[in-house]
Amino acid sequence: MNSPALKSKRRDDQAPRRQKNGDNKKTEFISLIQDIIKNSDLAVEKFQELTDFEFGYNEESIEWLAGFINRQRERDDFSLELGKNMTNTIGSFLGQCIVKCHAGKWKETTEGWAVEFNDQNKVYPFNKTLKQFENGPEDSIYSFFTTIPIIFELTTGRPEKKWWEFWK
């Protein structure tokens, strides 16, 4: 599949490229989003074979996937190049899970592909996936995923819940 592989630092060999065939930008954007979704669906299909639970667009799957990345890093034959190769599929899944669970939308930015919540709030799932491959658990995609609603609430200025409405 031809989808963008994004890294923590923008590198020319890894940056998404627009074809210079005169296609309109909206069509290209839609095509790239479709590629991301196809990669995400492929991740669901392949990782389902490795889990004993319903792998899908949920927190449990992200937690398992963070562990999977750590287990890959512990392998004797692991190389960062292998991690980079997996970043595209895992980053697509992470981003699509953020879209579905936290109501974001895909956006191409100068820093790479992001999931955007509003003009001031966006996250970079491909970059974060690569960072976990590079740095290990301290850059976990799971903690990244679970802190999104907390950070988003703080930065959007949504009113906090009243203490007696803790169940909501």
C-alpha cells in the first residue's frame, strides 16, 4: 500500500509526497486518507490473529499494541529499520483509533499527518509510534492515547465537572 510513513523528525525520504500529475489536492488528500484507513483495517485484521480478545478501535487494543512494540524492541533481531517499517501500519491504526474514540479528524500539516481536534489541538500518531520504537515504554502510544482526553479538556477550557457529578 502506498501510504505516508511519518517519523518523529521530518525526513525527506519519509515525508508524504504529492504526485505532480495535476490531480486536484482534495482528491489526493482523500486518497491518502483512504490509504491510512486501509492500513488501519489491515492492522485490525492482522493483530486480531495475535490476540485473545476482540482487537479493534479501543483502549484495550492500544494497550496491547504498546506492549507489542516493546516486545519487538526486545527481540534479538530487532532493528530500528524494522520499527520504521511497522510505523506506517501501527501509526495508521493509532490515528484511526484516535479519530474514532476521541472525535478527531485527519489533517496533513507541515509537521506530518495529524489527527486534529480543533485549530489549536492536534496529535501526530505516526511520529508517536516511531518514538516508541526508538525510545521504548517512556514514549508509549498507550499513555499518549489515554492522556488525549485529559489534555484536550484542559486546553479547550471546557468547564470541569462539579464534584457531585463524578459519575458523568
